[in-house]
Amino acid sequence: MSSSAAAACSARRRRRPGGGVWVQLALVVLVAGLARAQRPWPSAPPGPLAALRLGTRSEGDLCEAPDGRAGVCRVIRDCPAMLALLEGRPSQENIIVLNRARCGFQGSVPVVCCAGSQSTARPPTPRPGGGGGGGGGSSPVSDDVDSVARDVSNHPNLRMLPQEVCGPVGTDRITGGTVADIYAYPWIARLGYKSSTRPNNPVSYRCGGSLISSRYVLTAAHCVVMRKESPLRLTTVKLGEHTTDTPVDCKESGSCLPPPVDVEVEQIVVHPGYDAARQPPTMHHDLALLRLARPVDFAREEFVRPVCLPVGADNQRMRLDGEALVVAGWGTTETGEGSKALLNVFVPAVPIDRCRDAYRKLTQTTTIIPQQLCAGGEKGRDSCTGDSGGPLMREALVAGEAKTVQFGVVSFGPRSCGTAGVPGVYTRVGHYMQWILDTMRP
């Protein structure tokens, strides 16, 4: 039996700690949180997935445990492994783990993120078409993708992906449960379109994307391949934006982002397998690269950073079923209107066979292939129309360091966004790393 398992068993046998321990843990959480809040953003930019571990989530909510596994927020007395970390005098390492695991408080009792095998409380009812519990950062590769995703660890163009600055993971959190912190997603891009028939009209923003290097944005092919009758043409990319109706985005504490950066699009490259003319449409290979007219200067634009992409067999072929991922954008909300502030939602990855079954029942013409990834399927919790092309993300190891990695690109979903039992469909980035790197140029 491992030491952590033995500690968990010991915690089950012993009497539950009294109020003093709750006070102790509350102080631990508050002190650690205050200490981290002093860390400047440029050296430790806030991470999106960290929000899964913080005090705006309630008991029973989906979360991501400190070890990367999907979990459920539980009061700490119902999570023996976390409770065991309080035995005796908690070490600094245990304090860090407890702080990362926090969801919030139920009265004065801490609520923590409890990974599936650690929780003695009843887990939430699985969603129709949803996945089971997932593994940690060492998830086995998926059988479906093994023969498709080519390992690009030694690709000559890998140097064009700035892995030393990509996907920063920090500690600021989501506010309000759905509105992202202004620093949370420094790679999020908005795609701007101009009308050829009404050239005096302002730029309209209809899709999302993610900055992956100083010169390239990754998005969905259907965002850039227009119908012949459409007068819209993609012209610009906006970076560093959070709230669309304010020139500068600020936190209540007074810290502000610089104004957003607009960069013209120099070239659009659509994946050769994407067939917009096919009827019925399949949305297979729904991927495109945008080359920017000028490089983004990360030294000058210190609040703009690229997201990491999955590189190497472990990340490219990672089995994500049941894992918690995050998708962000300004898309259509439950009111039917686009949001002015950047939103995010946390969704579990769904096994591909269940995803196929869900769409087979919904429509006989939609086929799901291994190059696609499904996630979500909970009522009211999904990516929506305006989020097309945006990133689906989670933390993973990049060169031995925890980073935010983009595993999917928002492609399509049921007509009614956030339909229970029908997950959203994403283009699986790991499959296309060979094409992405082959396409990129200095």
C-alpha cells in the first residue's frame, strides 16, 4: 500500500478532527492565498484551470484535483486523503496541496476538490453520454489515436513553438463562477471580419482562436471558409481583450490590462482535409492556421502569451475521458446574446463511442472520427456559437513543467447550446501537430 493510501486508511479509522483543525486549515488557506496574491503577473501569469481549485465552487461541483484528475467538490471530512494531510503538523508540501485543492467553505468547514477514488461521498450522477473518472497526468494513450497522432518531438519546426513562455499557469481565479479573471487566458484571440459590400461598417467579431506563437493563431476552418454568398472576410485578430465594451480592462484591486492589440491577418491556411462543400457537412478536420502580418513582441506585450500545444506521444495521444477541461470565449449565452466579458465553462471529456451514440440519436448524418474530441453534455454548460475556433484546455506537463495545453478547437455542437446528453465536438489538436508544424514558417 502506498504512503498516501495508508494515510487515507488511517484517517478513516481515527476520530474526525474538531473545530481547531478547521480553523487551522482556514488559516492555511487564507495565508497561502494572500502570499500568492503578491506574486506579479508577468513572472507568474494566472492560469485558467486553477479556478477549478478555488473558493467560488460549491459542494458537488466538478473540479480538477491537484494531481490533475477530475474530481468533485466535497466537505473535507468526506475526503479521507485530503483529511489525512492535516494529521499532526501539516508540512509545507501538504499546505500547498490543500490550498490547491480548495473549492470554498460550507459555513466554517472547508470544501475541497476530491479526486474520484478519494471521495467517500456520493459522486454526481453521470451525464448521459458522459465519461467516467479519469486518470492523472500519466493518463494512458487512447487506442483510437495511437495510429493517427504522429509524435512530433523531433520535428524541425518545433523551435517555432515558444515552449519556454507558453501556457503560463498562475494563481488568479475566476470571478462570479463564469466570468474569467482578466489575466486568465492571455492567448485568447478574437477574429475580426469586414464586409466587402459595406466597407464602412465596423469590424465584427464572430469567432475565436488561440495564439500559439508570435506569428500564428489556431482556429477552426469553418471560421475562415465563407459561403460564396457571404460578403464577410477575415481581416484582423484582436489579442489581449477581456471585456468588449471597455477600452481598458481592470480588476477591482485597480490593476489593469494594457489596451488590446489588433494585428492584421497575412495568410489563412485551411487544413486540406476540410471540405466545406460536402453535403451533408461532416466538420471533419475543422482546423486552420492564421499567419499574422507582424510578430507579437512578447517582451513588449507582456500580458499576451501563447498557449502550449500537445507535443510528444504522451500529450498528443493522451486519454482524456472523464478529465476536466475548460473552454473560454465570448459566445452566445443562455440569454441568446453574446457576452461582453470573456466567459469560461468547465466540461468533462466524453468517450468517443458515447459521443457517437449521442449524435447518432440526434442526427443520422453526423459522424464522429478519432481526430475529434467530445466534451460537455451537461444542460447549460457548453461552448456556444460565438466560441467557434476557441481553445479547449487543461494543464499538462510540458518539458517537465506544468503548463496550460490546448487539446481541442471548438468545432460544433447541438443546435440548442448546452443540451443535456449531447456533448460539444472539438477538433483534437494532438492529431494535427504534424500538419501544424509542417505549415508554420519563420
